[in-house]
Amino acid sequence: MSDLQVDLSNLRAWSNQVERAGSHLGAAADYGRSHISDGDFGLILELITADYEALISSFHTVLDTDAEQLASFASALDMTRDDFAETDAQVAQTFGVGAAIVDGGGNNFPDSRPAGSIPAPSTSGDVLPEVSFGFVLDQCCDLLMWVGCPDPREYVTKWIAGDIGKASLQAEAWEHLSGCVDAVQRNLDSGLDRIGQTWAGGAAQNASARAASWIEALATQSASCSAMAGHLRDMIDQAVQMAQVVVDIIKTVISLVTAALSSAYIPGWGQWKAIKTVKEAIPLINNARKVITVFWNAITMVKDGIIMIINAFSIDALPPAPTAAH
């Protein structure tokens, strides 16, 4: 064990920095509850809703625990500092000498990165293409169903609905939270380096090891927030692209079927031509369904990524707050 060395003012500054870190993460938890509250993005992204909302719940709990346990860490550092000061004073009084432990007064460990103010998220402006064609679509769908095609309104167009703007806002909120947690982690890392220059001994080693564990845990949380932001943005891009392809197909189908309807009034040939044209539109409907299936397969892969992030947001992975060293 190394010889004891401690500057009480620096230990106080380190404690204050740890306390600020807890406060910033508490503010981040409040921010998360305000801007990432649920995963209801509509039918187009409903495959992820259950897992995503489980992630949200776990994330909020972990941030709350971060704040609470870092506050306890700061309190333990304060208790350790008080113990050092009290023990030193008792030894000095017993032997009739001056205090041996340095207290340089109002030292401060400034945060290297701002973490307390998190900007409100803004939407990317992505929107789903229009899929409601009113009476024309209904009329075309009725004719398609009459010749044996599944109702496109049930199998295709109903899935092109959702709140992509809401998903976009949450993607940016995740990115802002990643930046906040990263800033807290870097501030603690900077403070740990500074306190290591004036605090040595068994208590210092124990506290430093615990702080290093926190730094590692927060780095994982920041990376996980960034990954979730990336997943949402990827899903938004794929959803918009898929929806546009499907809408373009449906427009083509409507054009074909509308033309068939215009000739259907001609007895014999016109009716035969209408049925033939409508049947030619059925493969296009099936192509639209295939596009949606490919999209769902991609979203399923994202679901797996979300489950991995849930595992990263675990209270069990957090270091417990230390007690004061004696």
C-alpha cells in the first residue's frame, strides 16, 4: 500500500465534481422522460414497439440509478475527507504538533465539457408519402377483389401509416443524451486524473477503482444511446423509402385499373379487356407486399440490436456507491 497523501481541498473539489455528475445525469433522466416517453410510431414501425418501450423503461431506471449512486459516491468522498481531517486533528492534538494534512482552501475541478444543458430535439423533416386516394382507391380495390386479389387496403396500404416525425424527434433526443452522458464520463475521467496527483493511499486506490468503473459504465451508456439514435434514423430512412416504393406501385395499379374501368362498359370485348387488365395489376400488388416484407425483415434485425442495447442498460452493471474509507 502506498503512503498516505491527501489535499483536502482537492478531495472536496473531486467530491463536488462527482456530485455535479450525478446531478447532470438526474437532469438527463428527466429529459429522457420528457422526450422519449413511448414507442408508438404507428403501424409502419409497430414491430419494434414492445422491445423499444422495454428499452425506454430500462434506460430511465438506469439514469435515475446513475444519479442516485453518484450522489452517494460524492457523499462517501465527503465522509472520507471529514475522517481524514478529524483523525489528523486528533493526532496533532495528542502529540502537540500542527496538522499534517494539507487543506489548500477553495480548489475547484472544472468540468472539461458542459453537461448540464441538453437542447430540445428537432425533427428531421421526414414524412411518409400520401397513401389515401379516396374513392378512386376504394373503387379499384373492389374490382381487384372481384377478380380474386386480396384487398390492397388490408395487405399493403394500411401499413404505410405512422408518426415518422415523432421517431425523428426521439432519434435526436437519444443523440443529445449520448452527448450528455459522454460529457459526464469525460468530466469524471478528467477529475480522476487530477485527484490522483494529490491523493494516494488505500482509500484513494479504492475510490479510484470505483470511479474508473463508473467511467467505463457511462462510456457504455453513451455508446448505447448513440446506437439507438442510429437505429431509429436507419428505420426512418428505410420506412420512407419503402413507403414511397409502395405508393408508386399503388399509383400504377390505380392507373391501370381506372383505364380498365373506362372500357368495362363495352359489352363483351370491353368487359374481357377490363378483367384482363385488372389481373395484370395483381403482380404489382404482390410486388408491393414483397417490398413490405423486405422492410419487415430489416426491422427485425433492428429489434435484435435493441435487445442488445437493453442488456447494456442494466442496473446490475453499475458499480455500487462506496462507503467512506477509514
